[in-house]
Amino acid sequence: MRRSSPDAPPLPHPDLLAAIPRLRRYARVLTGDATRSDDLVQDTLARAWEKRWLWQAGTDLRAWLFTIMHNVYMNQLAVARREGVSISLDSESAHAAWQLPVRANQVDRVELLELVAQMGRLPPDQREVLLLAAVEEMHYSEIAAALDVPMGTVMSRLSRARARLRRLVDEPATPLRIVK
Amino acid sequence: MTVNPSPFDDADLHAYADGCLPPERVGAFEAALKLDPALAARVAEIRALSAALRAALDPIVTEPIPERLIQAAIGRAHGASRSRWLGSAVAIAATLVLGIGIGWYGRTIDIEHDGTPTSFARQAAFAHALYAADVNRPVEIWAADEKRLVTWLTKRLGLAVHAPDLNNVGYALVGGRLVAGNEKPTALFMYENADKQRLSLQVRRDSDTHGETAFRYAVEKGVGVFYWIDDNCSYAISGVLDRNQLLSIAHVVYGQLAAFDTAPR
């Protein structure tokens, strides 16, 4: 059997491959767009290979990848802001852009798509904390480490995210107000 | 109105609902829950919201993984922004080659419909069903002798074969054997998880098939099979497994085989 050369990168392929589906979900929640989210995943994986010496074997590779993705995305946001490009989420088209393959019964489906569309209206920092806590079910301390913020910040963002999402779902914003 | 202000704040409520409240405070919180239906209702609401988000977003993780991300994961691609134009140039070239290939070879390949697997997929399912059910002798050479197994199969197939490492997805190599195919021998690697569930990877050299195909799926007698063609070889991964579980294992196998192919010789 062929073996890697001694100076070969230490990142384990199976673990990286296994992490892709969750990275894609995180990216979809961050960017709100299927194509752009796969670009983000690709950039994240490329960065992981560039910075592979920073990963300590035996530690949680997925959490490390989440951290890289968060940083890559925040950089892209900063660059876009500097160049005056708007990449904010358009929640009106979020149903289509997220390309959610919802496999629930028809009644649930509408509600779930609506929920996700409203989640897209949260600020990115609230959206990602909500994803990591509620969907990825990561411990607050892991989230704090991944995003490099204090645990108190994680908790306050999470609490604000849920309160805001609840308001948005309860009173869906109608883009065209009927004026009497 | 409560007489005693609750010793728990909003952050504690979320932490409890998320299973992140420090263990030493859980007992007191649960005691407070019993006395305060409104607090219990809020916990239930937070959990219902989390469950709804998971239901909405879980399907994303079972989507097929785009090829460019598999390449990026094994360190064979640059960032999306840099490789975009190059990627489309390669894609156009590949389409041209594939178009020519299909035009020529399409004449001899049976047309496949959903639910009508090729003979390879059917054979793979039968071989899996036959040997996976064999408790004492599922393989001819056991994993302890992996090196000998791989050398032997490589010689018999006339093709360098590898046993992918599936430990990360919970399956350990049991061993392997040679299986009679229609015309050519097929290598079979058997894997087993902690619940004694088995799956098998079968590899056959196909001199008359060229190019590559996407993953295809078939079910034969309750055995699920993902099969694909890559670089003149047919691969099939079979098991009595949920389609998505099997697909994710197929992705891991595919990625490892691609990594083997590009590893320095």
C-alpha cells in the first residue's frame, strides 16, 4: 500500500470529508445562498489545508473547521463592506436561495420554510450562535471557543436571537403594507 | 406575581433548555419548573423552536456533496474565488470528453432506469447478502493479514486495490475475498460495526467502461447498493443500511480512493 510522504499534510481525509455536510449547513445559514455557501465551504477547506499545522491532532477537527469558516466569512463580510458591496440576505427570496430540501409533510413544510426565512433576517452573529446551539447542539463553551468570544456573549446573543425569531415568526413582516 | 423573585434569569432558562446549565444548578431549576408552569412553558417553547430548526435544516446534511468540495477536502483544490474560472474550463473540457465518450460507448451500454440496476449492482448485492450472512467465514483472508490480502487481490485483479479505512464512520475491516463475476473476478472487502452490521465494498476492473459516473443507487432484496465507475473500475458499496448512511459512507470511500490515487508513489 502506498503511504503518504513524511512531509505530507496531517489532516485526516475521512474526518474532513465527514465534516463537509455540517460545514455546508453552517455556510448555508451564514450566507443564505446555496452556491455562495459552497464557495464558502471550499474556501474554508482550502484555508484549513493552508493552516494545517495549526490543527492539533486529537482535538475536535469539526470545531476547528467551524472556527475557520467563521473567520473566513467575517473577513469576506469586512471586505464586502469596505468595497461597498451588499451581501445582506434578501429574506424575500430566501426560500429559493437556501434551496432547502425539506422532507416533512406539506403542512410542516410551509411553516419550516417560513421559520428558516425569518432566521435569515437575524444578524449573522445571532444566526450562527442559534445554529451552533440549537441545531448542532454544541455546548456553550464549545461555541465560545469556536467563535472566540466570552461565554456570556454566546448566551446573550442566543437569548436575543430566540426572542427576535419568535417576534418575526409571530408577526411576519409583509413587504407591501396596505395603506388606508 | 411571585412573592419570591426567581433565582433564575433568562440566560439560565436557555442554558437549561439547551442542556448547558451547570449540573449543580439543574436540581434547583427543575424544582422551580414544577412550581412555575409559565417557566416550564418557556422551556418547552425554546425546545420546540430548536426541534423545528433541526427539522428544517437537517436535510441539508444528507444532500449529495459536490465534487469540488470533495477535492477541496482532500487538499486538491484552491479557494473557490481563485479556482472558479479554472473550474469552469475543466468542466467544459470534461463535458466535451464525456460527450464524445457517451456518443461512442453509449451504443453498447444498457440504458438504465431507476430501479433497474446494472448486473454489477445486482451481483454486488447478492455477493454481499451471501457472505455478510456467513458468521464464521465471511472472508477468505482476515484483516489481521491485510497486507497479504491486498497483495493477493491486487495480483488477481491486475489492479492496485486498497481497503479504505472506515473506522471513522464506525466500521472496521473484517477482511476480504475474491468473488466470481460475470467475466472478471471482483474483490470484496467486508466491514463490520460495533452492532455486527456488515457492509462490503466490491471493486472490479472494467476495461470496456471508461470515464466516470455519478453515484447510483439500487436496492436488491433489501440490500442497498451505491455504485459508480471511476477510472476503468466499477465500485459498489452494499449493506442493509439507510440510503443516506450508505451514501455518506460511499462518499468517504470515494474520497479515500481518490486520495490513494493522488498520493505520491
